[in-house]
Amino acid sequence: MLAILIAHAVAALVAPPLVRVMGRNAFLPLSLVPLASLGWVVANWGTEQRLQIAWASVLSMDIDMRFDSLAAVMSVLVLGIGALILLYCARYFEDDEPRLGIFAAEMVAFSGAMFGLVTSDNMLLLYTYWELTTILSFLLVGHYAERASSRRAATQALLVTTAGGLAMLVGIIILGQLAGSYNLSEVIEVAPQGWLAGVGIALMLIGALAKSAVVPLHFWLPGAMAAPTPVSGYLHAAAMVKAGIYLIARLAPAFADSAPWRPIVITLGLVSMILAGWRAFRAFDLKLILAFGTVSQLGFLTALVGIGSREAALAGLTMVVAHAMFKACLFMIVGVIDHSTGTRDIRKLAHLGTKTPYLAALAALAAASMAGLPPFIGFLGKEAALEAALVTDVLPESARIAVVAGMVIGSVLTLAYSIRFIWGAFGRKQLKRPSPVVQQLHAPGPLLLTAPSLLAFAGLAAGLVAPWIDGLVSPYAQTLPTALDKPYHLALWHGFTLPLGLTAVVILGGTTLYLAHRTVARMRFEHPPLGNADRIYDATLRGMDTLSMRLTAFIQRGSLPLTQATILITLALLPTLLLLVFGPNATPGTRMWDTPWQLAVGVVMVGAAITAAVLRNRLGTVLVVGVTGYGLGVLFALQGAPDLALTQFLVETVTLVMFVLVMRKLPAEVDPRALPGNKLPRALLGIAVGAVVVGVGLFAVAARTAEPISLLLPDAAYNVGDGKNVVNVLLVDIRAWDTLGEISVLLVAATGVASLVFRTRRFGTAPRVSDAPASQLDAVTSSHETTWLRGGDLIDPKYRSLVLEVTTRLVFPTMMVLSVYFFFSGHNAPGGGFAGGLVAGLALVLRYLAGGRYELGEAVPIDAGKILGLGLTFSAGTALVSLFLGAPVLSSATIEFALPLLGDIKLVTALFFDLGVYLIVVGLVLDVLRSLGARLDAEIVSEKR
């Protein structure tokens, strides 16, 4: 299973260059990937395969996959029809099709994502693949991005299915917590009960119904017909829309008897079958007929797999296979018609069957299976469905009658629109000669007809070998209870039974309804009784836009003081009100200070804070604010936390430098006109916020009842992380996931700052001396002064400091050595990758301040983006290496060896993760200096000129 996923991922990566070399013929080798994967499925049919890879076990995020009877059936559809669709693409598209390489990559990736979805046992992994198919569907539906209709359809599909997926995620969490496991197999075995489990099931069903386009979440599927025909034939007939059916079928053995299950699944399924069948019967676009027909059939499938009996499951899985065959075939036939004639409007097609009799025969075979006529597999499924509804004991008699009636009505509509599809596409329409578009058609090639031919004849062959099909789908059906003494099996002939009589009624009713289609066409509803779902969707979006704009206009009025005041007032009032309403759990105890040094430092910090509030000079304000940060570092040191103190000092220094760099572009003094007229409210708000923060901290500490986990960290750091520095081991081992997320945020922040400053060109290195204007270089060359820093020679003498240059030349190597020392010693002593990176960053800051922007380029002639990317690669690569070695992600190992002179060496693999942190911090500082420093320097020089 892992090899199949990797093969699809590799194929998706090589698809664009392959298409660039081979053109549309690249789809032929790409189709071999799902085809070879299908070989593995066939070879392992009837067995249960499991794949378990430890990832983040504490978070229940292990990679657990399971291949069983249900996954096998779905995999055949996903991979088999996926291979045929890719084969079809090799002649459907032309070589000059825009973005064809990206399209090919997305199609192959979708096939792999769907296989991952149907074989995932871990529900969180299933959700990941679920949303991956949503994203790929968005990209594929929006392939013709230059068309407004395609963009709208793609966005609509994305919003609806993503909203359903988010609801499903909440349901997954509820069921996983109740069952004590996030594995589907274990959740089904435990089958949690109660009202909360019912809520979880309802949320899971919302996700499934949205994915499978069941009423009232159906409207996105007809709109998605703006996609290329191969997308419709694969995603919206055989693969993506089957994901919801698969999920319902997977959960049915455990939850079909839960309270919300059958009312939701059966009711909405039958309503979808009837309403969408009626819409299909009235459509004129061949693709829309199939689209609404797909919604109708999906409703039918939803009701079948949701009944929760063996017979219904047998019928449901048979219909899933049948629907994938005939609907994918019909979509491809519509693509051939559109490709050959340039239209899909049945009002413009006449005598097409005379011109292309073989294509008409293929369409007739697939449509007969869709209509449920013997001897096709569609007939097997319809017969089994009627039998299941008639004999089930999980529904009361009145409900059984209603279900059978709904199925019969829906089947009548299915037969009617099937006839209309065939006659509308291929009939003569009482015309003596072909219509203009048919007269001009070019005959489709044999490769374009290969895939629909295989599917059309497969539908017929599957009906003729009913016992064999029964053997393939019955293993899953046997996981549900039966009401019959003798199990029901698929067969073309069961004798003169009630289901056979109902089939005759369907055939007679559907034929009659089609013959009366002209009368039906005159039945127009000015205002549909149930409304128009597409218009309701548009109205909902407009309402949300209006609400968001009004809320934004009320909260964010363009005033920074008002925005800050709103945030701070909320911060002050909300905790206070909660404490007053609910009352504190304990009375906090206070201890003002342990040593007089703490009091002295605190007085200095308070004085600095008050000074910052009254100063008008911007630079002075920044400096005194920095005093409060340095004071906090001193408190850390006094409390015995040298690692935190070191980091605080370094961070405060780097932050101070950043502030100073930005202050160069601002006036030195605050404009008196910008000062508030009444400072008392602001002072009171500041005091209130400070008091609330202190008070909440005191109450939180007093409310603790359990032993702090921090008491266990020293032993965990030494025995598990093989390090004495608790802070560093915590960052790179125990809570490495948090650190990975934080450094990713740092990377994004650095990229954002540089992008805002550079605006047009984000990447690049800082300018070097060789990039300076020729006039400056000539002046430097003619000078005979001693050069301490190459960039310093290009600084205006008014701003140049020889003492600073000499000091930098001496101190810079020392700081770099110190940063390396902090990096290597951090696992057992104060330091680590973060502290070491900050020291290296400060060394670069010193180099820049002494030598200017050209010196920065001489110091590090490497793009900051590459350093950031390399750092993230080291950190994330550590996670992947652990995974491939069979260990949990981001787990560390200790390697001990001896070296001459150095003696015994103990190397912890978390060092490589820390190296990524080191590089990201260095890259961040370099990026800030390049953007807020060198870039602003260039602008200042340009303005002076």
C-alpha cells in the first residue's frame, strides 16, 4: 500500500516534464501507475493487509492503513477506472492544451489520494486524504481558469465539500475520544453509544453527504460539469463522489441502528434520487443530464448502504460498481460527442447514431445498465435493492413501503432520462438529414473509444456472471445482519417475484413518462416549491459577505489606538467577569520577592515602563522599553535559569536593533498633534491590563491541584533525551513538534517582512562591494588607507567609525566561535541552536552596523531564503529520517564513539534538528538586515540624491 502511494506521488511529480517531452502521449505511461497498482489489488484480493507506521502516537496520528473486502472493491474502481480515464485523456486533449502537464499531475495525484482514502484505518489520516481530494478536485474543476464559470464551479465545490469536511472532523474527534482510538476498525468494534455519539455520527454523515452531493448539498456537482470531461468521468462518477458512499458503508455495521442514522441517510437519499431524477429528465445538456443523474444515483446508493442490512449492503455495493461503470462510460461518450461535434445540446444533435453507430451502441449498453434493464449489472443491483427494501426487518412496515415507493419512482425517472439521453444524443428527431454540427463531425479515433468500450461491455459481462460478482461483493455484506433464513444472492433470474413485477412497473412507467416528455416540458415552475439550492448558496455567500463587512467596519475603523483599546479592554474585562461570575477555585498567596536584588530590578523595570509612556523621542522610547526586557533576563538569571536569561538577552538585543533600523525612516519626535488630549483613560487601561495579567497568573497558580509536570522534566531530559539542559531537550526532543511549528512561523514571518519591503523581488543576496557604483569603487581604489572592513570603505566618512570597524574585525570571529560553542554545548549547558543562531545573527548585525550594507553582502554572500530553506530541511528531514528508520517522528537517538585526543564522544541526533533551528535564526536575522537594513539604506541614499 505504501508503495502504491509513493508510486502515485512520483508519477505526479514527473508528469509535467513528461508531458513537456511527450505531449498528450504522456498519459499512456502515466496510466500504467494505477494499472500496476490494480495488479497488486487483484493479487491480494480476499486477504486483509495492514500497514502500521508510528508517527505521533501520543496524538493518535500514526499511519495505520487497512486493505479489506470493502477497500478492495473501492480500490478496483479508483485504480481501474483511473487507468482508463488517463488512457482516454491521451486522445481527448490536444498537445496545445494549456496547463496539460499540471492537469496530468493532478489526475494521477487524485488517484493516489483516493486509494489512500479508502485504505486508511486511522480516521485522522482518512481526513487528510479526504481534504486532499477536495483540493485536487478544486484544481481540476477549475482547469479552465480563464473561464468565470470554471472558477465559480471550482470555488463552489471547494466551499461545500470543505465545510462538510470540517463538520466531519469534529465528528471524528468525538467518536475517537469516545472509543479511545482513532482507528476505524476499533471505533466500529467499540461502537460508542449515547447522545454524544449520535452527534458525532450526524457530523460524520454531513461530511459524507456533502462529498457525495446528496440533497441539500447537491448543487455543487452539476456546477462542476464546467470541468473537462475526463474530470467529470472520474471524480464525479467513479471516484470522489463515492468517498461519501464509502464512509457510510464503512460505518454502517456499527452505527446503522443509532438514532440519527436512518432518518438522515434514507430520507435524504430517496429525496435526492427523485428530485435529481426529475431535473435530469428536464435538462438539455448531455453533461447536465448525466450530472443530475449522478446526484440521483448517489442518493439511491446512500439510501441502500444506509439501510444497514446484509441484502441492502449487497445491493448497494453492486450498484456502486455498476454506477462507476456506466456513468464513467457515458461521461466519456459525451466527451467524444463534444470533441467531435462541438456541442452537447440535444436540440442541436440529429442523426448522430447514423453517423457513429458504434458510439451509439456503446451508449445504449451503458444507458441500459443505468436504467436497470436485464441482463446488465445495473439490473442485478436494482433487483437486489427492491428485494432488500421489501424483506428488511430494520424498518417498520410503513417505512418499508415508503422506501420501496421512493425507489420505484426514482427508477422510473432513471429509465425516462436514460431513454431521453440516448434519443436526444443519437436519434433522428424526425429530420431527414443530419443536423449541421453532425454533418461537420470528425470520426473519433480508436484509442478515444477504447476506455468507454471496455466499460460498456464490462457492464454487460458483469450481469452475465452474476454469481462471480456476488462472490466479490458479498464478503462486505456479510458484516451486516440479515432477516432471511436463506441468504440472498445476485442472479439474473429469481423467478416471478415481487421485485420482478416492480421492475416491469418501472419499465412501463419510465417508457410512458418519456413518451409524454413534450407534455412534461411544458410543466415549468416559476417558483420551485423547494427553492433553488444554487440561488440559496449565492444568497448565503452574499449574506456572509455583508455580515463580515459590517462587523469589520464596526470593529476596525482605521484607527490603531481604537483597535488596540478594543483588544486591551476585552483582555481586561473578560477574565475579570469570569472570575466574578464563577468565583475563584482557590485564594492566591503572594510573596513579593525572595531577594533584595529582585526588588531592585523590578523598580528599574517599572521606572523604565513609566518613562517609555511619557517620552516623546522614538529612539529613547525603544531603548527604555528594551530596559524592561533586559530586566526580565536578569530576573531569569536570579531565579537560576541561565538558559532563559541568555535567550532573553539575545532576543532583546536583536529586537532592539530591528526597532532602530525601522526608526531611521520615522521622525525623531512624536508629532504633538498626534498625542492624545486626555491621557487618563489610557493610563487607567494600562494599569487595568497589568493588574489583570498579574491577577490571572496568581489565580492560575493557586488553582493547581496536581503535581506540576515541570518536576518530571529534569529526569525526562536526562533519561529520555540524554541531555542535562532541560530547556534545550524540551525544545529539540520532548516538544520538538512545537518547535517545528514555531520555526515554520519564523520562516513565514521573515519571508513576509522581506516581501513587504522588496515588493517585487523577494529573493537575492545583500549587495556586495562589487555591486557598488563605479564612482565609489574608483575612490576606494585610489585610497591608500588601511582597510579593516571592505564595505566600510564605501561608507560616507561622516558616518564611518574606525574604532567600530577595528573592534568588529576583532570581535566578529570571536562571536562566531561563541555561537558554535553555544550550539554544540546547548544539550548539556546553557545554549542551543536558538541561542547560537542569535549570537551569530548579532555578529552579522555588528558587521552591518560597522561596514554598511555592502559589508553585509561580503559577510554572507548567500541568499537568506536559501539559508531559511536549508534550516527547515534539516529540521523536517530529521522527522522524516526517524520515520523511515521505524522510530516515532522527531525521536532522537544517541550515538557514542571515541576519537583520538578528544576521547569519548556522545552525539544525540537531535543535534541535526537543532542545526535547522540555528540556520533558520541566522537566516531570519540576515533577511531582516537585508530588508530593513540594506534595502532601506539604498532608498535613503536614493532619496538624498
